[in-house]
Amino acid sequence: MPAAAWHVSQWFNAASLPEPPSLENLRGRVILLHSFQMLCPGCGSHGIPQAEKVHRRLGSDDFAVIGLHTVFEHHDAMRPVSLEAFLYEYKVTHPVGVDVAVPGSPIPATMQAYGMRGNPTSILIDRAGYIRAHRMGAMDDLELGFMIGLLLSE
Amino acid sequence: MPAAAWHVSQWFNAASLPEPPSLENLRGRVILLHSFQMLCPGCGSHGIPQAEKVHRRLGSDDFAVIGLHTVFEHHDAMRPVSLEAFLYEYKVTHPVGVDVAVPGSPIPATMQAYGMRGNPTSILIDRAGYIRAHRMGAMDDLELGFMIGLLLSE
Amino acid sequence: MPAAAWHVSQWFNAASLPEPPSLENLRGRVILLHSFQMLCPGCGSHGIPQAEKVHRRLGSDDFAVIGLHTVFEHHDAMRPVSLEAFLYEYKVTHPVGVDVAVPGSPIPATMQAYGMRGNPTSILIDRAGYIRAHRMGAMDDLELGFMIGLLLSE
Amino acid sequence: MPAAAWHVSQWFNAASLPEPPSLENLRGRVILLHSFQMLCPGCGSHGIPQAEKVHRRLGSDDFAVIGLHTVFEHHDAMRPVSLEAFLYEYKVTHPVGVDVAVPGSPIPATMQAYGMRGNPTSILIDRAGYIRAHRMGAMDDLELGFMIGLLLSE
């Protein structure tokens, strides 16, 4: 299944990039799209540190880690001003986009487009832009590394 | 050293108490005063789960755990509306007070009064209202349990 | 219930003591009696490191940690020559006794006398020689520290 | 560098195989060769559980995990009778060979042939029988999974 476009209102950690991350300008790379909410305990203790570790160890011209802040509850508690401090304190250096709110729905646009059911969610997109894995909840490091290795060899 | 009074602008998890927690109405009990910021990684992964565990396992008519949200940086990111969602998501059930801001200073009032230098900080107060331990950073469960056991026997 | 006498065929880490540990010569101290088998995974990952941590942090003229190697299966695999290397590699410094074999039974003598049903088992003995806690399996550091603190104050 | 032949005096967990594991009869598969000593704490807490997890999750007709018991100290403490109980208690199900002793040296034969300097050591061998990675100490799950994924795609 081709990955849907990302709808992002604001990027963090992307100022040094020539343009904001998108499926189009990352085409040809394998992508780990990591969706989270800053006040989700499983994201803070596992998902976000894992995504950042993957970025620091495996990030390259061939592979990108992209975070997506998909707030679907407690919206007033997780505004961009809070997310910015969170990313600073948790030492997150990979690009993180804020998923665009949808009027009349608690679920933001990209979260809807991918059919995500909660956080954290890890999605692997291959060099051709197709979704090859979609997992909600904690993903084991061994399995995640293995799948990235397989996709990078294609 | 006698423990200083707490300056709190708002309490969470205290609605069922006859009155807001204070040194006066807790006199006679041993108290663990746990100071934190919601976006401090060491608080989220260690300090807050430890304080909540102590509350659930050892809380009694003889012993109380009191949380204190001492925001000294990123003030706009950690307003009470964000703290409320944080406490809900992290399943914190012990009383938590918001330390009162001091005009012209980033350091709130109770944090100043106790001379705390960062977060998390664990302070043990004995039945007579005296400070018996004051530790910044992660405190080992074994040592914390031991000190509570000793103080409760006095 | 008064603690039963220990039946030990050989001591490790006891050469510097004036005499081998016994309930009689430790009378007046609180004792943590920690029973284990060297090839039990829960002992290697939790029970033994915990007993050694308790010894290093809380051991004193008032409090002693005593290990007991209670082999009830795979007897040929856990002879004293193997235990000695195990204690060296796992950096165990508290005294450890080898529970005496009972002819015709796989269960050694002290294990029988205390009615232990498996490993690890943690037993707390008060200053007067009475058993005050008897737990099989992992014991939480917080709870263990708390109980030691209470018993030491008696 | 081509992987050296394995010198094994005894295999465990290999009874169901048509013949004892060797580089020759595994040619065409990627191999994780995991060297350990049963009384090495880092092996018990990390290396052996990791090797077994890799075996259970990724083991296939294309990929094999082979354990090697390379005893270079405390030889009397880690005889095959003790290793057998250890493998049973730690629920190790992948094949484990006992590295052959070399008269006059504490270092067994395969450990010498591979130039291993300690335990645990993880060695990745590609489909053609060449060593592609050789690491002493704890190896991160993410990195290990990634390297296996890359090698399997060749």
C-alpha cells in the first residue's frame, strides 16, 4: 500500500534541512515514521528513545527517521509550546512534525489517513514509498533493526 | 531543621481530603515530599513512578506521599492544564501541589524555601515536622524504604 | 516462630569472621537469610544481586546478610567447586553457607527445617531470633528496605 | 576472512539435527556464533538471553544461531555436567557446543582459532562462510538485528 502524504502544521528539528520532510523529497530512502503523543508513558519510556536511537545509529542518506506528534486527546495539554520543551528535555534530534488538526474530530489528519489506532505507532516505508510494516505499541529493537536491514538491501 | 511551609496555588488528587495537605494537618505522620517537573525525563522514568509506588504500598494514616510540581524552566510548557493530563496518563493518585510562582524569579516559592537545586528531589519529614533527608536525583528503592521504616518506628 | 539452626557443610566469605556464622553468634542482630541455587536464573539476575546490595549498603554490627546455597536439583552441576567460581564471578562478598545434604532426600537439611519451597527465598530474622518474614521469589527493594528499617528500630 | 572450523567435544540441543552443526553443513546460511562461559554474569544476563531470542525470532532455514562454550578459567567449575543443567534452567534451545580443551593452555581450540579475547563474543558469518562481524561484550539488539537483516539480503 502506498504511504499517504503527511499533513504537518509545524516542524521541529528540521531547520537545517533544505526543505521540510515529505514523502516526495525522501523518495529513495527507507523511512521509519514514528507517531507519538508527548504525554503517553509508553512513548516517553520506550517509543521516543527507540526512534532517537535508530536515528543516531542508523540514520543516513539511505534511511530517515521522522517523528509525528499525533495528539488525539488532552489537546490543550500538548500544544506545540509544550512539545518544544519536551523534545529539548528528551534530547530528540530527529525531525518531528505536528499532525494537522481536523475540525470537528479529535483525530488529526495524518493519523486518520494511516488508520493509526493509538500511540506509539511505528511505520516502515520502503524506498518506493510503500508501507511495509505498521505496528502499534512497543516494537522490539531486534525485530526493528532486522526489518530496516532487510528493507535497506532492496 | 524544621520543614518550611508549602506554598501551593492548586492541588490535584486532593479533592477527597477534608482539607488541602499541609505540614500542620499532617503533623504526626512521616511525609515523603517529592518534587518534580513533568517534562524532566528522570522524573518521568524514575522519580514519579517511585513516589507513586511508595504511596500505593506504604501510604497509611501514619505515612503520606506529597508531590510538588516545582517548575523552574519552560514555564509555558508545563502549565496546570498540561500537568493535569500528565498526572492522568501517568496514573498518579497521590496529592500533587503546584508550587507558587515568585514574581521576578524562575524558581517557585517552596523550591526556594527548601533550597532545592533541581528535580527530582526527595525530602523525608519526620513525625515532628523536621527534615531528615534531602536528596536530589534518583534515590534507590532499598535505601528509601529503609529510611521510611526507621522514621516510622520513632 | 523461632528460626531453626543452620546446617552448613562449608562456608565461603567467612574466613575473616572470628567463628562461622550461626544464629547464636549473631543474636542481637537483624538477619536477612537469603537462600538460592547458583543455576536459578531468578537468583542470578535478581536475588543474589539484591542480597549483595543489601549487605554492602546496610550491613553493620546491627544487621547481617547470610547466603545459603540450598541445592535441591541438579546436585552434580552445583558442587562447591562450581559455587566458589560463581561467587567470585558474581562478586558476592557476604558469607554463604552450603546447606547440608540429607541422605535419601534431594532437599538439604536447612531448607527442610525452614519449609522453603523454592529459590530464591528471603527470610528476615529479628534481634531475638524470631522469623518475621518468609518470602519465595523476587522481593521488591522498597518493601525489603522498609521491613529491615522497621526491624532495626525494635 | 573465512571463518575457522569449530572444534567441539560435545553438543547440546543438537540431537534432532541430521548431523552435528559445522560450517560445511550450514554453508548457505547466515550464522550467529555466540561464545560464552556459563558463569560469566554478562553472558547470563545479556548474551545468552539475546542469542536465544535471536534463535527463536529469526532462526530459519536461512539463518542459524550456534552457541559455543569457551571455558578459559575456572575449568573445574564449568564441566559439561554443569553446563547441561545451566542450559536447562536458562531455557536455551539453540545448539551449544563445548569448545575442545588444548593441552597446556587454558584457552580452548576454537577460541584460539578465532582470536577471541573474552566473553560474550558475537560473530556473524555470511552465506559464503566469511566473518563479517566480531564483537566482544554486549551487542545492542538494534544493531544485531540490522546486521542480520543486511546479511540475509545478500
